[in-house]
Amino acid sequence: MLRELRVTHEAWPLATPFRISRGVKVTADVVVVEVTQDNARGRGEAVPYPRYGETVDSVLEQVRGITTAIAGGMTREALQEAMPPGAARNALDCALWDLSASLTAQSVTAQLGQGALPALTSALTVGLDTPDAMQAAAVRLRAAPLIKVKLDAGNPEAQLRAVRAGAPSARLIVDPNESWTIEILEAMQPVLVEMRVELIEQPLPAKDDEALEGFRPALPICADESCHVAADLPQLLKRYQAINIKLDKTGGLSGALELLQQARNAGLQVMCGCMVCTSLGIAPAFHIARHADFIDLDGPLWLKQDHPGGARVEGDKLLAPTDALWGSGARRIP
């Protein structure tokens, strides 16, 4: 067995800036891994995330550091032990899933024993801005069945009311991205109920979320930055009612499948999310999202241009990328 590994950095411009409480993004910077073997090819994409101490260069270095092991036939199972969870392992793990599909001519869907990927109801995001700008953005999305609203600590009530005015019928998720205090969270409870919000995602900084122990929320609170892998669950059960599974946090589809199973066993609700990425990045996540209560896979929709055959919105549903992009079991090198 002889494999070759190639890793590159790609920058994909966004159509409009993506604003959250931690800053503004205008480009999706992704790391793409390609593993080839016996005329078969597997690819995986990951997003280095500064919030977790990652940079493009650090992820490239991590991937290159395991080149010899991958060339020698390292399995997905061995990869979980050899690397910590994060973007580098995500790109490699997903590339190995894709390679396995190509080598065996058996799709990832078939390997998981599941039927064709369904169309999904995914949240579309209203980015952080002034209340007037957020209302205008909500008006443009008012036909969407589910909207995620990015908030901060500045004027969250006005921002949320503006979005609800712009999209009076949509289901709402709010995401302060760790910007609130427990006092803000407590004060916002009646507003969240009045605005018919269904889920609040990571309101407090992960380092401060012990304050949630004993807190009785009016609606479920979802761990995002606080939840990476299945080993986090025992602590999270004291503080949250839901978790957000992202492959860049779990270190790939393998870790995400384990986290999904253990979260369900623990009685937690599940969201499946993503970073701002291309459709190559969210294609594996569809295998988690099909089992989730809330889905937030609109990352590629922020791009000026995505991969051919990428995810697309049809009506009020998000359709998975075409099989040719990832996981089909039919990709061979000419």
C-alpha cells in the first residue's frame, strides 16, 4: 500500500461580510487534504479557527507532520489516537472516508448503512449589525423557515426585535457567540420567550459556563464552543440541554458520529453546524445533520462562488452536494 498526501490552503471570497461578536470575516480560509492510493482519491476540507488556537499555518504543519504515517496506510481509527481533535484531523479523517468510498466503490452513505441523504431545513444566518441592518437582512430571508440570529452584548434586545419584525413567521435560533454574561442571559429570558426563540446557542464564554449550573432557562441552551468531543458530555449535562456538533471541533466525521450517539444516549438535543466553508467542508456533515434537531449548514451560501455541484437551496430546503464532490464511491484518478 502506497499513498500520497497533498495539503493546500485555499481562500474563498465571501459575497458579503460575515459578522459575529468576535469579528468580521470576508474570506473563507480552508485547508484541503487530498490522499491518493491505487488511482483512487479522497478529499477533506477543514477551517482553522483562531478561537481554538488554530491558524492556517499551524494546521498545514499538523497535517504535514503525519504524512509518513498516512503514506504507510494509517487507518481512521489510528488517526483518532495519533492526532488531537481539531481542523487538521477533520481534513484528514474526511479525506480517508472519501478515499475508502473510492477504493471500495461503496459510498459513505452505504458504509453507514443509510439511505440517500435527504433535503434538510437549515438555518440561514442574519449576521451581527445595527438593528436596522439586521431587520433589512431578515426581510430578505423572511421566507426561510429557520433563521439564526447573531447577537452581542451591546443591544441584543433591539437586534432580536428587529429581526423578528423583519421575519415574523420564521423559527429563530439566537447565537451570542460567548458574548453575554449570566446577568444578560437572565434579563433576556422574557424577551427570548416573547420573540418565540427556540434555542439559544453558547451565550456565555466557555470558561464561564459553570454559571449555568442550577440555572433554569426558559428555552434550551446549546453548547457550541464548550462542546468539542464526546468526552465533554459529562460536564455539559449539568449546564446545557443541547449541543452543536461541528466536524472541525470533533476532528472529523468519525468523532462526530461518536458524539452524536453519546449525546442521544444522554437525552440531549443536537444541532449540526459548520464554519464558513465550501460545500466540500459540509458534505460529510450531512451524515450528522440528517439525525439532528437543528441544522445550521449555510456556510457555503456565504461564498461568492462554491464548488460545482455544491450544496444549494431549493424552495425552503438545503440539498446536499452532489455525490461527485465527496463520498460517492465512484471517484477515480484518470
